[in-house]
Amino acid sequence: MKDKWIYAMALVCVIIWGTTFVSTKILINNGLTPSEIFFMRFVLAYIGLLFMAPPKLSSKVNWKDEGLFLIIGLTGGSLYFLAENTALQLSQTSNVSLLVATTPILTALVMRVADKTAKIRKNLIIGASIALTGVALVVFNGQTVLKISPLGDFLAIFASFLWAIYGLVIKKLDDKYSTFIITRKVFFYGILTILPVFLWELGRSQGSPLHNPQTAIFNAEVLFNLLYLGIAASLICYLIWNKVVEKLGAVKSSNFIYIVPLTSLITAAIVLHETLTPIALLGAAFILVGVYLSEKNW
């Protein structure tokens, strides 16, 4: 009961993440590429974090742990977003949403492989089955057409796998380092590893708003959405999520990922005026029940 606040934090985090697809879509419509969007949102988050918690000279990290920080920068940053955004370009959004929502199941399986003594609880299997059924109903929203894109769908599953690795590695680091240090390292290595792709795309896309600073900086729509992605969805949410993983563990925290497609659906209905069908509402109920059962100890 004393940790109820951490569940509220997790809920706030996934609700914000569920709304980010609208901001990303707006920025892409304004000419920004996925790598440019990721680079700028992480730069904004990194700068904001430095103001909140300036790096201390006493914060020494050994080379082994530095390697783990590089891994979370890739799995929770550059590689994850490249895989997911490329999947969205190659496959249907509904396919990608459903496949990325398998993260909690993949997290439990990866945990089982990494730790032979770890057990997959009965309530996790039952809750995951119900929640995934709900996710399927939500993302298809009453539509029955499923178009297969092997590469796009593979990248969506790969993104889900990367996020599962991210949660497990975070758990290895949170006993030794503060949430601020871990989050700062995620942003730093995320920026560092996306830089080659960012510079390559910037050089070949002459129509990008970044070639005209006035467009990128003074366009209110672009600026607002970049700030939202950088400050709310990255700086605040990564701090929250890393603390959630520290308190709940990788498997239990990942169950909240099921709520992301639900939030996306509601946001699309409000902002983009997309149709919200009774089937999608039924799916929403399935998701909530599934998450509740997954988190319940029985």
C-alpha cells in the first residue's frame, strides 16, 4: 500500500508516452525526419537534466558500468526509436502498436533466460493474455484488415525486445547509481549513437526545417511539439520510468506499457477526430482488467 504513489507515477508516464505519436506525426508533417526528432528531443532533455542535476566530479563510473550505460542508451534511446519509427514507416500503425505492446511478455521471457531461478507468475500470464486481447481490439478499432509487412513487423518486435533489455539493465544499475545519473547517461549515449544517422539524414534532406533555422525555431507548432517531446516525454518521463523500474522491477513496470495504445486511441479521437468504436471501448476495458490482474499478487 505504501508504494501506491509509484503506480500513479507509472500511469502518468505511459499516458504521456501514449500521446507522443500525435506530436511526432505533426513534426514529420512539418518536414522533420525520425532521427532529427529523436536527436532534438534528447538534446533538450539532456540540457534540462543538467540544469536539474549538474554532473558531480565525484560521480565516478567504472568501465564495466560505462558499457552498461552505453547499452541503455542504445536500447532505451537511439536503436529503440530508429526501430520503432522505421517500423511505422514500413508497416501499419495498428500492427506496430500491437507488436510493441508485447514488451511485458518479452521482458518476462528475457528475465527468465537471464535468471533461471525467476518464475513467470500465473497472474502475469492471465493478465497478459487479457491485456493483449484488449490491445488488439484497441489498435484495430473495429477494422478487420491486417496487412503484413515482414521487415516493418520485425522491427516493431525488435523495438519491443530492446525496451525489455533496457528495463533489465536499468535494474542492474539502480543499486549503484542515482536515477539522475542513469537518466543522464541514457540521454548522453542516445545522442552520441544517433549522431551519425542524424548527420547523414540532415545532409541528404535539403528540405528539412533544420536547414532554415527560422522555420525550426520560430514555428510555434514545431517548437511546442519539440518541447513536449523533449521535456515531458523524455526528461520527465525517463526520470519517472527509471524510478518505477527501480521500485517495481522490470517485469511489473513493463505491464503498464499495455496502456500506451489505449492512451493513443483516446488522443487520436480528441486531437485528430478519429472514430472511437464500441469495439475499441471494449478493448480498453480488457486492457485495464489485464493490467490489474498482472499487478495483483495472487
